[in-house]
Amino acid sequence: MEQEANREAFERDIREAMPYTNIPTLLLLLHQFTGEDRWLKDPFQPERSRGLDDNDSGGLSPEIQAQIREAAVQAILAWKGGSAVAKPSLSGDELIQMMTVTEAEPIPADYASVMADKLVRYAGYAPERISVPEGFRVLIVGAGMSGVAAAIKLAQAGVPHTIIEKQDRAGGVWSSHRYPGCGVDTPGHLYSYTFAPGNWATYFPLQEEIQGYFHRVAEESGVADRVRFGTECLTSRYDEESHTWHSLLRNPDGTEETLVSNVVITGVGTFTTPKLPAIPGLETFDGPVVHTARWDSDVELEGKRVAVIGNGASAMQLVPAIADTVEHLSIFQRSKQWAAPFSKFHKKVPEPLRFFLREVPHYEWLYRLRLSWIFDSAVYDALQKDPEWPHPERSMNAINDRHRRFFTRYINEQLEGRPDLIEKVTPDFPPFGKRMLLDNGWYKAVARPDVTLIDEAVARIDGNRIHGVGGQVVEADVLILATGYDVVRYLSPVELIGRGGVSIREAWDDVDSRAYLGTVVPGFPNFFMLYGPNTQLGHGGSFIYIVECQIDYVLSVLRAMSETSVDVVECREDVYDKYNETIQSMHQNMIWSHPGMSTYFRNERGRIITQNPWKLPDFWALTREANLDSDYITVQQVAELERA
């Protein structure tokens, strides 16, 4: 009786969730569960989605959708009742075929391996064990997204480690960044570790839910029990006699100690150090001044005249969130931004669908795989320079020009009847040239009568008066700096000193951050960084998978060291130089080198510092396995360099 009641309850809950499910994903699931090719043929083939939309209906008629949903119910009930999945594992070639049909566009064959890899990871992949020497220890600096993932994977591989975090909880920037509207512009189901589904309450979660996710993963994995919270790494120095790293730590009580480790892995990220504008008179502003990265919740906004400097990602989230609270909002924009529509902004994931995602993991895995194509990879070709394209000032190629027309139409729709604002906000550079933003109500907010968009930079500040370079003057009670981060100075939170007493700032000439695979640097033996230079996915999507690829690479280095009894490895200078020459050459043929815009992607010398130019499967392939023979010098060679 109880078993029958449970079966009926499960069927009821599955049916309740069905109206909220995604039709293209259900078709993938039906093909996998039943093995029937008919689900990939007419009349079930979806239409292509528009922009970054989930395409929940697939563009199919209500009758066809109903047929698909009922078939999915029956297939899931059979699976729950013990029937075997017809295709328990899907090859890369099968996934390409399936995704090509459900996305209604050709999926390049080179994505086969990375798609198959993601499904393996979703199902619970763990790295092989590594037999390190007795006393061997790794120091992980930072318990944000990268550090928590590294600690989990090192533990699974059996590598002893210590993890420190200067804040009092896990989560990195998602613990420290608390400005109104702060959230992610990637779907939560994609902004998740492959090994830890999010059970997200909203499709595009805000800061509190994101921080809660990383906290939960750290707790459930046991990482939180191992983190030394409130502990900051002041300096990490390589000792050339012992071939170890000596890291000076400041403990929660203010005392200092030196921790010795064989390896250092940093997960400090880039969006940590606020970039303060060099505006004359800023320090004399007559009222509270707050940067979005250091938000002060005690600052009173209600009924105040508020000025915002900047219109990038943080401003685009902040402005709609506070527009209803303030008396008047003035926004100084130095340059324009592209913003794409996304239909699920602030929408909650219905409870029945959350149940469905938990109880039918194959659906969740396939849904995440679709998102990774839509947000990670689908726009890559639009970013390549076509030397024959006749309109290089406005777009990169024909595909990019179609994107431009789509986004321009969207702006015109959102600001209909406001030609003054349309002119102010429509960029004159190609889409994706700067970080592509998502419209979370920005256009509607700037069109409000109590919001003024000032299309000029700030020249100076005098008391409570903010002067634009074009002569416009605004009086404000509160000044908010949404001016971004010092992203070109990677590792700025830690003083890192390698062989010969050379600091990382000296090695990089301060702002010229570089690394091989965004991970290792010559002169810094047994040192690895996560989310390092040129690892940011400028073509969209979640960088979490990129970091997981980096962690796999680090583990492969440690495994190779163990198998060959090598204690110290260091990236070869020629390998490092060739790699960086290659990626900068790739960038010259991509959108981020377009001369029609300024961007934080480039340093003051014109080098692209942050963006990853590789297609996802290419970077995945580069990080599969480290080759110590070709890419590294070993302890004996390092010792010779030290003696020299």
C-alpha cells in the first residue's frame, strides 16, 4: 500500500511539474530514456531560439507539446519503476546529433568531447587518487568559488592541503559584494559546479542565494570544516634552499605565523580590488561615498538625491534596484553598453520544477548542457574578425551584424517614444566588444521621470556638486561609484615572491599579467593560480567550468610529479612566451581588439589581459593532461637556474 501511494504521489508531482519543463530538454530526455529516434524528427523538431532565451516551448504547437510532455511522464514513470535507460551513456557524436536537432542549428563536431565530459561530471566524476610523498602539503589561498572547488578535488584525490580565507565564510566575492540588485548574469543552473547542482530558487539568482550555494557546497563537502576563516595571506615567498613556499599568514586574532607548503594554489579571483576613479575633488564630496564593491548598508538612500558614476554590470543591476527608493537618480555614463533581453529575470523556479530537477537528474544534466551551449559557446563565431566585412566600425562579421540589429531593435522597443535616450544608450561599437550585459530593467529605469542619464564622464566634484566634462552639473546627497575593479593586476591581494626574490608584480611589470593556460608562470615553481590571466569567458557563460578545467590540469601536474618522483616543477619560459604570443595573435582577430571602444579587458599597453580567446573545447583539450617533459623544467633544472 505504501509503495503504491508513493508511486501515485511521485506521478502526481511529476505531472504537476510538466507545464514548467523545457520542451527541447524533454526531447533530449525522451531520446535517451527510450532510445527512439522519432523524438528527433518531425513533427517534434523545435524551432531555433531567439537570443539567449531558453526556448521553453520549442516553438511547437500546444498539441505537439502536450504529446511530448505525456510521453515524458510515461518514460520517467517507467524509469522510476525500474526500467533501464535505453542510452545510459551518450557518446559525443550522439550528443552533437541530439543537440543539433533540439537547438535547430548545427553544433560543431569539436564540441563532442567537451559535451560528453560535462555529462560524466554531472553524473559524479571524481579524480583518480594521487600518491604524494609523506609530509607533502598544498596551501590554497581563498575559499571562494575557485578555492572551494580546488579543496574538494584535492581531497578526492587524497592530496593533503590547508585552505585559508580572510573573510568569515566561504563564497569569495559573493560574500563581500552586497549592493542592491547584486546578482549573476548567467543562469544559476549553469553558474554551478558540474559536481554540485544548485537547486536554485530563481533562474538568475541574486547575491544572497549565490553565497548560500557556495556555503552549502563547502559545508556538505566538508571543506568548511577545513577552512581557516579570518586568516589572510600577506606574503608567500619561495625558498630556494628547501624548494618550499613560506607563506606569512595573519590570524583572526592579529597574530602572524609562517606556513610552509610544497605547493601554493591561489583562488583570489580578479573582482576583489575596487577601481576608484581619479576625479578631482572626489575625497571632498559633501555626503556619503560608497563603491559597489564595498557596499555600506547603513548609507541611507530613501528620499535622497543619488548620483551613480558608471553604467557597467554593477550599475545595471544597482539602478533598477534603487530607483523606487531614491528621490532622484542621476547616472553619469562614460561609454555606452550593449544589454541583451532575458525573459527569466527575477523569475522564480516553480517549486514543482525544482522537485522535477532534483528527482530526474538526467533532465537536469541535459538542461544544463543546453544552457552551456546557449550561453558559453553559441556566439563564438560572431566574435571573429572578417577581413572582407564592409562595416568593421559597427560589427565584426555578418553574424555579429545580425546580433547588432537584434539588440538595436530591442533597445528601440524598450525606449519607444524616447529618441533622446535611444541615441544616448545605443553603442557605436560591435556587440560583445565589451562585457555583454543582460537587461534587468535598465532601459525601463533610465526612462523614468525621476532618473537622468547623463552621457558624459565626470570632470570634477565640488562639495555636493558633480560636474560633467560636457558642462552638466548635478547636485547629490549620496554618491555611488560603480566604477569596476582593478582586474589587470591579477593576484594583487597577495604579495607573491618567486625565485631570485622577484615578485609577481615585477615579473609582470605591474599590469602585464600573463600565464601559461592562465595557471602557471616561469620563476614561480610549484605555484598555480585559478581564474588567472586570459581565462575569462568573454563569449559568455560561466567561468566555473573553466576553473574546473584548470583544477584538472593542476591535479595532472601533481600526479605526474608523483609518478616521476619529481619534487619541483616550473613552467618553461619558451612555452610561456609562445602561449602568450599565440593568444594575443588570436585576439588581434577577435572583437576585443576592436579600436572603437575602451574596456577593462585591455591593459594600458593594449594587451588583452582578461579574455580567453579559445573555444571551449580547445581550452578543455589544452588542460586535459600536463606534459612535464615538454612544458616544464624539473627540480634538478630549477636548482641549476638558482645556482646560476
